[in-house]
Amino acid sequence: MLIWSGTVSISNKAKQQILRSKTSAKFPFLIEITHEVYGTYRYINADTDIVFEGNTFEASSFSILPPKKDGSDISNATLSISDIDQTWIEKIRSTQKRACIRFIAAFIYNNEGTMMIEALEDMEFQLVNASWGDTGTISWSMVYDTIMDINIPCDTATFSKVPGVS
């Protein structure tokens, strides 16, 4: 069963439904890819489109290798998405700007005849290092914290460099 210690609190009704669905449940991933030039694209790895937070997430074929959480660190994740018509490959090749992705692990359950969707995990990443081959699939690295990758040389604050230091 796919449940992480999430950053999102879920309702008691959703917790009840999770416990009741010991043999079957839907735990899809929803992704929202935002690019400042191309706009926002929303996908769900399911066989039907859904509406979540007022937006339609299009049924798609993709997989996510989720990040590992270790105390204060969250590792990178990997997104592999089908691109048979090569629209994403054209977009990647025609820009130097990075896309951002909002990754939502969700739980879908039936509440008295109404389909309910609740987020179990909600994280944002930057998409970097795209690669593709003959299989019609693009793989992206999903970087959680790009600031940690910036290396800044050490410097010592002295009177000549920082006049306020005495």
C-alpha cells in the first residue's frame, strides 16, 4: 500500500476509507507540469480523466519513482512519461527554461455515491535532465531543492572585505 508520512493532513473520512479498503483502493499520482512559456499541463496515471481542485487532470501513462525522505533531506525523484506524439520532446528542445512539477499522491474513494479525492502527499520539484530514446518515453529528474546544488566558495569576513567587522 502506498502511504508516506505526508505533508498533507487527510480527513477522518479518508482515513476510515483507507482502513476499509484493505483489498482494493486507488492511489494514483497526479502531476501538474508548469512551464512559463508553454503553460500548465495536468495528468493522472489512470484510465479516466478526473477533476481535482477545480482542474481537469488528463488520463495519461506515466510513472514516478518517488523521493526518499531521510530526516531533514528529501532526495530527487524520477518521472517517466509517455510521449508517443513527441510533443514534449519538441517543447524541451525549443526552450532553455526549466519546468516545475507539482506531484500529488492521492487517494480516491466513494463517499455515499460521490467520488472523493484527497491528497496524501503534495510536493513540488523542478524538472531537469530530460532524456528519451526509441521507446516513446521521456524521463526527467525531479529535483526537490535546487539551492542545495549551488556551491559557493567559503570566504572570511575581514575588515577590508566587510567594513562593519572589527
